[in-house]
Amino acid sequence: MNKMRVWNWRNHLVGDLAGVVLEIGVGAGANLPRYRKAIRVFAVEPDPQRARQAQATAMRCPIPVSVKIAVAEALPFASGSVDHVVSSLVFCSVHDPRRALREIRRVLRPGGALHMFEHIRPQTSLLANAARKITPYWRRIAHNCHLDRATLETLRAEGWEAQVLARYGVFVRIEARPL
């Protein structure tokens, strides 16, 4: 996937989100300048160095952005405190995706949604098998990234209604709401 296509996905993912937004795994903050309608963005990142980079990016944003060091499985926010949660190339590497989804459900206000741009397990059995075989090695060098995560299936198993909005190979843009 080329950089221009990723840039457009980021704009589509976060540009129109209004209200209070929480972005998990914010990294260095690549999405932060693209929020156009949010009234406030909270961001969490487990890596302190990347959190500092995200904070530097946040300082240049036109909307208020706060960055905290935290993991998706233990969000430091009150229940029902955010309108939207964003996950951008994060769920492949969280240690416990089911626990992270329960935390996201907890912090979402009623009617809130999870907006994801993720790579997921390939749909063809040949590629899915290759991803399964490569993942043990890949996750050691790529910050726990699993090439074979069944994110859509996990969402549904945890009681989320997940809609695939766009698909490019193993990359998908998903909107999910708790059932």
C-alpha cells in the first residue's frame, strides 16, 4: 500500500469524528493533525519515546490533544467518557485484544463507535497459512505485530457489530459498535 493511500485512509478514519475522541496506540501522532471536527482528543501510547513524539505533534494541533502513557487493555479514563475510539494499525500488536475491546466498550458513551484501520488475517487459506507461519518471527522484530490476527472475528465474538467500510488486501477500515 503506498503512502498516499495510507494518508487518505487516515483522513477518512478521523477527519469527520466529532465530540470527544480517544486514540489508542497513537504512536508518534500521525493521525493527530487530521482531526477536523473533534472537540478534544485523548491519546494513549505504551512506548514512552513515541508518546513524547505524539505530544510534540499534539502541540501543533488546532484542537486540544492530551497524550498519556497507557495500554489499550487498561485505559486511564472514566466509563462512558468518550464518543469515539480510534485504532490505527494497533490491534495487531495489543497483548490481549479481547481485554482491549472490553476496555474500549467501557469508556465509550452510549451510541459511541470504534473506528479502526487495521491489517487482519488474510482471507485466502494460502496467505492465511503463510501469515500464521511468519507471525512468531515477525512479532519479535515488529513490536508484537501479529500478521494473522482475526480482528473481525474477535470483534464479533466480543459482542460488537462490525462493518467493513473499505478493504485493500489485508488492510481494512472498520466501524464497530457494541451490541
